[in-house]
Amino acid sequence: MGLFSDKCQALIDSTTGKALSGSALEKARQDKNWPRCLNRISKRAKFCNKCGTGAPGGWWKCPACGEWVGNESNFCWSCKQPLYPDQRTDIAGGVWQKPRDAFAERFEIGDIKKLLQTGIHIQTGTAAILLDSGAYKDVLGPGRHNLDSVGHKINWWGNPPPRSAILVDNGDTVLPLRVDSLRSSENIPLELFAEVTLHFNAKKGENFVANLFKDAKRITYQEVSSALHGDIRYAAENLCTTSTADDLVKDPQRRLHIEDALQKTLKDALERYGLEIVRLGAVDFTGREYEELRKKNGDAEIKRREMEVALRLRELTASDRMSQFKTDQDINEYAAQLAQERNVSAEKRNQDLSMLRLVHRHEIDGNEAAFAMATELNKTGHDIGIKMKWDDYTNNRLTNEARTKAEVAKIWMEVREKNLKIQRDHLDETAKIHGKMSIQTLIAMTDDRARREDLLKLQQQLAAEGKSADEILALQATQNPELVRVMLERERAKREDREKDLSKQEKMMGDVLERMERVLKSALETTSEAARHPGSSVQNVK
């Protein structure tokens, strides 16, 4: 160490020149000749400006108690808070400086809180799991996060509880799987090899912490592969012990069945670990006796591999997986990957792919025709259903209207009958009351002029009962001056008629008396003549 500067003694990566951490650092410490940084650092510096590690003579403030401690201190001298100096390099600049072999790494929130004051960046393909007192809280996706955006997820950075963030590789990860010491049904030694593509499932972050990461500081891709080894071994042993080596060489259905069974096992295991499978590559077997058998059946094995590719491609049309490919290029890449895994020629691959497209086109045409037919049937059925519903509605409406009219008419008849009964009862009561009154009283009580006139007429009729016409006229004349004039004229006409009749009668009496006088006179003359001349029979009467 110098007076104004120090030499950085950090172990570095010879390629990048950056300080090592994690398992790489542990490995480098075992080699005395491992290269070091040796960069000159100012006494006032906190970090080496070349490799990024903490300056050997620098100071760091404890996030728990605020005391200053040495950059290389693992614990605070005042409160014994863990300081994790190696992590400062791994998350320098607010970005996870991911080691090559690291799948996930834990960081303590004490230092991360400082970084969040200026903002921490989670790169695309990375996720951050937040823990509070060891309990799962949430998963942060890619982007820039600060105290305000993250604080509400873990109690706004309140004191005591220790907090951690686990940064996880969230991209597609390809892991090799090798299972040895397997045996076929005829006891031939076998080794199984496959590659699985997986990635972190943010919705199952709690499963990842509880079942895979647990209390580790860092887990590597190799450790993830080792965790899956136990799950896949049991399934592989069961599948191999029920298969002969000859079947494994020649039978494409057997090989595909093994792949599907292993994929299902891996899917369940990865779900427990908070991961999900993207795809399982071709499963292959090896072994001394098995390789000899392959050489003897070279053509059969080639046919099997070609058949496997063809069957895998046909599976696309037999399921909904074809819709998962957005473009023809995606399908071409999938077919190329299948062919590469099984060493199938490009010509055979293109032939199978052309057949796949042809079959798929026929299925699409058939589906379109079936869909069009089903659509037409549905439309016809819909129209019929609408017509039936409309007819039912019309019938129900007409029936309800008729029923309503009948009910209204019935109610109206009942109301009308009640009203008539009320009127009759009222008339009966009124008649009983009026029957005890005189006509003069009724006339005096009546406001209706027409009715009053009717009562007056009735009174006159009653008064005229048992009287002669002249008496009746005389009664009416007292009330009608015009009638008096008419009666006077009538009386005068009667008097004139009586006078005329009397004159006629007097004339007739005069004529009768005159005639009787002549007759008597003639009779007297005859009698006198006869008396003068007895015996004469002549009698003249005029």
C-alpha cells in the first residue's frame, strides 16, 4: 500500500478484466497464480475503476446502523450486520452483472436500497423476486425500479425485517440431462441423454423460492440440472426396463412415447420448481452394446429417425399446436430443429414438411367447409328459432290480449252491475223518501227545470182526474193566458153553433107546426064535408 493509493488485489477474469464473484471466485482462490487486477486506486475511492471491486482501503456505510466500515468487511463492526462485499460488484451500476454460470442470485436489500435511490435496472430476460423476512412478496419484471415503485410491495422499507431480492434468468435456458446406469428389459446397459429448454415462470415465483432456491446464495445451471436429475431418473428407469434395446433402435413409436413421458415428468417437476418447459429435445441413448446394435441396424435406425420426424410433424395437424406457429418460417425452423436432432437429411425433411403443409391445407379446407356448413345450419336454425319464438310471442301476445280483454270486460260488467245496483238502490231510497212528500214539496226541492216542469204536469194530471174537459181547460187556463183566449174563442164558437142549431130547430118546429096545422085543417074540412054529405067516400087531404 502506498501513501496516496493502493493496489487492487481482486481476482479477475482474464478475458473481461472484471472482478470474479461466486463460484468463479472460489475456484480462482484455489489457484495461487490466478491473475489479479493490480490497478492503482486512490485512498478516497470506494471501488476500483478497472475491475469494479471494492477499493482495499475504501469505506462503506453500514445500511443498518450507518457506521463506516471497511470495503472488504463481511460484517459491521458496530451492529454485526452482514455486508456481502462481493455482491457490490455483481450489481454495479444498478444492473446485475450476471456470472456466466449463474441461474439465480440473492442480493440483500440493505445495499439495494441505496441503488434504488437512483434506480435499479432489471434487464430483459431477467426477473427479480422480492422477499420480506424470507417470505415471498412479489416478482418484478424488466424495467427501471426505484423506491416509490418497489417500496409498497415490502412495507415501504420499514426497519427490522431482513429483506432480499433474488435475480433470476428469465430467458429460455437449455440444460443438458444425462442419466446413466440404465438397463433395458434384456439387461443391456444404457445411458440417456437429452436437452430440455425451460424458463422461469413469474406466476410460480413462490414455488421457485420454496422448492428450488431455498436459502442458497446463488444457484447455477448445473445445480438446476442436478435438481431435475432425480425426477427424470425414476421415469427413465421405468421406461427403459419395459423396452428392449432393439425397440429403442427400430421402433419410432417407442422412442416418441419415451420422449412424451419424460416431457410430462419434466413438466410436473418444473412446475414444482417455479419453472416451465418450453420443449424437450430428442432423447438419445448410448452404451457399448447399444452402439454395436445400432451399427448392425444402421438402415433401420435411419428409417426410425426419419419416421420420428414425420410423426412429430403430423402431430402438429392432429392438435392445436399448428396455431402456435405465427409464420411459415417458425414451422420451417421447428422442422429443421427436429431434423437436426435426429440427423435427418434436408431433402427428407423438406418432403415431410411439404406433406405436412398439404395435409394441413386439406384439413383447413375441410374445416372451412365444415365451418361454413355449420354456420349455415346455425343460421338456418337461428332463423327457425327466431321465427318460432316470434310465432310463440305473437300467439302469446294475442292470447294474453284476448284474455286481458275478457278479464277487462268481465270486470267492467261487474263494475257496471254494481253501478246499476247502486243506482237502483239509490232510486229505491229516493222513491221511498219522495213517496212521502207532496208534489209541491218535490217541486220546491227540485233544481232541475225540466224535472220541475214534469212534476208540474204530473200535478196537473192528478188535479184533472175525475173532471170534465171544460173543468180541465179551466184549470189549465189559470196558468196559460193563451189557453184562455183559445177557450173564449171556443166558447164563442159553441154559442154560435148553439144559436144556429136553435134557429134550425125553431124553423123546423115552425114547419112541423105549420104542416100539422094544415093537416088538422084538412081533416077538419073533410070531417065537416062528410058530416054534410053522409054516405060519401071521397076524402081529400092536402
